[in-house]
Amino acid sequence: MSKPCDVSDYQRLAQKRVPRMFFDYADSGSWTESTYRRNETDFQRLLLRQRVAVDMTRRSTATSMAGDKVSMPVALAPTGLTGMQHADGEILAAQAAEQFGVPFTLSTMSICSIEDVAAHTQKPFWFQLYVMRDRDFIGRLIDRAKAAGCSALMVTLDLQILGQRHKDIRNGLSAPPKMTLNSLLQLATRPHWCLKMLGTRRRGFGNIIGHVSGVSDLSSLGAWTAEQFDPQLSWDDIDWIRERWGGKLILKGILDPEDARMAARTGADALIVSNHGGRQLDGAPSSIAMLPTILDAVGDDIEVHVDGGIRSGQDVLKAVCLGAKGTYIGRPFLYGLGAAGKAGVDDVLRILHQELDTTMALCGERLLTNLGRHNLLEPTLFDR
Ligand code: FNR
């Protein structure tokens, strides 16, 4: 393939380089994948207003997200098993984000541990927390994130129970991985990936293995995780998490205006309008379609971010025009990582930035902070 020029080029490259079960894990949604697809296609419904003969020099995409300065309003979303797209994946992605001046969020379900990522980066990153039944473990995770200098804690609220993902079931993706003839064949056809993986010690869930009594390997981890996501999670839990953490708090996985109002009442610094990239409630609306209603519901009470389906700098711009203060990418950076390691994530960020900058200019804007509904032809498309 010639030099990749957009995110879909990296998607195709990653498919060639990453064993199928791990590529599919990233590239899929739950059940019929209707929400997963809608996240992307709804962006195409928003039309941009072209302007000409206005001064487009000295442009800047810089802004801030949850109080952190960013070179563009695009953070790397937390993604579990990132270290299976590429050996040491979380470290490489964090380094790429750091160099580009955007936040990296480490997932609870990462392969590299909080301490591993902290040891290989210079600037603070963000940590994402799943609320598990074992509250002692959660408390210790929060303390570890604090000790590692993480500058924000992101609590994910939309995974009290796991949405069913058919591709993972069909591929037999599990912890520990089942070594069937099929999975061995998948690995055998990706020797480059296997060699890199053999060259690293980081192959288990570093935040969990060795930090929970009785969980010392992948096999005991599987049993522990299966019963750990907490179906009893409530807003009261956010209070004690907030108290224990004591720093910047971001609530992720809000798709309903009622929930958004509850999130704002917790005093959190930001909320993320998100349906987990279409991996949880299939049949739910896209995040971008819910953004205006949620902004109406919370007003200025809390900063609002959005993720799901962002595949270009144009999508970032559309989200900002509708009022999002920041956006996140999950799959786009995973494709870059799977295709080419850190260089792939670097390039995905560069591509998004270039697309954002050029689109801003063609819309007649010089500063990202000046973007608004006036840049869209039908800004009321998703209003209720
Ligand atoms: C996720 N997501 C996710 N979210 C979270 O809070 N904790 C996690 O561990 C994960 N894991 C995860 C794995 C993979 C492979 C994907 C694709 C996604 C959801 C993620 O943070 C984000 O909400 C979506 O990825 C955004 O959608 P796009 O950008 O992938 O379309």
C-alpha cells in the first residue's frame, strides 16, 4: 500500500498485521453493531458551511480539556488490551500522545501497568477506572494512579455488565487465550506481531495480576474479572471515589440528559457523551446525535466531551461546532498502533490534526475556540 493518508488506510494495514482475534476485538461492536455503525454515519449528516475571502492565516487548534492544555481537542480514549494490538502498546501510544500534546488515558484493563507507563513517559497521563465489586482493589488502584502522577481520573459508568460482542465469542477471545488450531493459525500468519510480543515481558493485565490476592496469572484473572464488574454501581459510589482521588474527575459513558444532570451534580470536572464506541447497548443512538440534548440539559454546569465514531479531523471539528469541549478517539489510534506501533499513532494524530486545521481554514476560521453552530448548515439536525 502507498503511504497511508487517512484513518481507514491504517484500519486496513492493522487488519493485515494484527492476529484476527485481536483486530476483531478492536474493530467490532455489540450485537448487530447498529450503534457502532451509527456513531460514524451520523457525522456525515452534519454539513459544513464553506466561507471564502476571509483571513485564514495564523491558525491554531490549541485549547484545553478538563483544564489540561492540548494542541488539539483530541484525547486517546481508554482501551482495554491495547498491548495486544502491538507489544507494549500502551507505552507507545502514551509516548505518541505526549509528543503531540494530547492526553492519553490508560484503561484499568490495560496490558502495561500504571507504573510501566509512568516509567516510560515524562508528562502526566489520565487513568480510567472501572468500578469493580472489590472496593479495596479500586481504592488501591486510585492510590496507584495518584502515586504515578496521573492528572485526571476517568470513571466509566456504562459497563456494569458486559455487552455481548459476537465477533469475540466466535473468535473464542478469552483470558486465558484458548489455543485452538484456528487461533494458532491466526498467530502463525502474523510472525512480525509474534516476534514483537515474544520480545516483551508485558503480556498480562498489569494493573490487576499480582495486585489482587489469588490472581497471579491469566487463568485466575479470567475467573476474577468475570464476576467483578459491579451491577450495583450507583451515584453514591462516585462520591467516595471523588473523595479518595481528590483530583480532576471525568465521568464517561453518559448518553441520556437525566444521567447528564446527575453527573453534573457530582461536581465532576467533565462528562463524556459516549456509548462505549457501540460496544455496550446496541440500538442506542450515536453519541454525536445525543450531544446537543445533553449540552442543553447541563448548560455550563460541567464541561462536556464526546467520543464514538470520530474518524477524521472533520468529525472533531463538527463535534466542537456542536459544543463539545473535547473529543476522544479509540479505534483510530488502535489501528495506527497495530499497523506501525508508535509511528502509526504519531501519524494518525498528525492526519487528524491536518484534517482539522485544513477544514477550519475552509470554514473561514482561524481559532478553534471561535468554532460554533454558525459553522454548520443545519446545526439543529440533532436537537430535540
Ligand atoms: C474500548 N472502550 C473502553 N472504554 C473504557 O472506558 N474502558 C476500556 O477499557 C475500554 N476498552 C475498549 C477497548 C476497545 C478495543 C475499544 C474499541 C473501545 C471504549 C473507548 O474508550 C471509547 O469510548 C470508544 O472507543 C470511542 O469510540 P471509537 O473512537 O472507537 O469509535
